Amino acid sequence: MIIVDDDAAVLESIEAMLATAGFEVTAFTSATRFLNMLEIMTFACVVTDVRMPEMSGLDLAERLAHAGRGDWPLIVISGHGDIPMAVSAMKAGASNFLQKPFAPGELVQAIVDAFEARKVVNVQSHAYAQACERLQTLSPREREVLSHLVNGASSKVTALVLGISPRTVDVFRSNILRKMQAPNIAALATWVGRGLAA
């Protein structure tokens, strides 16, 4: 856990709250100090105040993205929050926006939710990457057949369009499912997406 807040009292309070909840916490009094240490940091959730003198929490979010850390969960906090600020925080990549003062459980839950959301994204990204790799193993003709099948064409229609027999389409379908490690074409359409197979 990383906390960035220019208010020392708030920083201490949040640090104690999260340590009590079992998180290892590293605290910074400015976004600049945090960014200076970024290269030696490992994956973490960042809790940052939105209004700080040197660099705002929104600017920090942008800098994290440019530094290749845009996948780090980010929670933005503010004592002067409003709807436009919350929207800006979410657009900047924040997982959540909390207005001070907040209950300890509220911040802890926001952190847990941010990590859970990141796990889902990571799993989906991994599955997508695997599907892309498998897609590369298909021959050009298998890709043509796949494109028609995931767009809902039957074997007969695919055969007519491609000028091959329906039996040949079925052989291609079987090879595609084996190579893509998919149970059926419907699952494959979900995995690779209609645009990817085209």
C-alpha cells in the first residue's frame, strides 16, 4: 500500500488505519517524492489526495500511466470533493473516489474492491493474450472459416461462400476448436471477439 498526502496528520491516520487492517504501508508527503522512488517500488495500491501543492492526485495518476504503472489500483481521496472532481478522478484511472472524512471500513473496502477488480482484469487480459497466441496458429483458410462461423454462419453457408464442401468446413471447425482449445464455436466467439477473428 502506498499513501500520498501532503497533510501529515491525515497521512498518519490513514497509515495507522491500514496497518491495523493488516496492510503494509509506505507513506509519502508528496507525489514527487513518491515518483522519485517509483522505480524501486513493486506492484501496489496507491491512495492519494487529489489536492496537493506540487502535483495533484490526478496528475499523479497520469504520471503513473506514463511510467507503465497504469495497472496499479488507484484510490483518490479529497476533503473538498464534488461530482466533477470524482468524474475526473475516475477518468484518470482511479478505482474509487472517497471524500474525507471516511470510515476506516470504507477505505479498506475500496482497497479490497480495487485489488479484486484488478485480478479480474488481469485474468481477462491473460485469457485474451492466450486467445491471440492461439489464433496465430491457425492457417489463413482456418481463419477465414473461423470468421464466418463466429459471425453465425452455418457450415453450409460458410461452404458456399468459400467454395468448399460442408464436410471440409466441419473438418476445419474441428481443427480450429482443437487449436484454440475451445469447447464450441459459441465459446470461441466470446473468447476471441467478432472483430479479432475477422
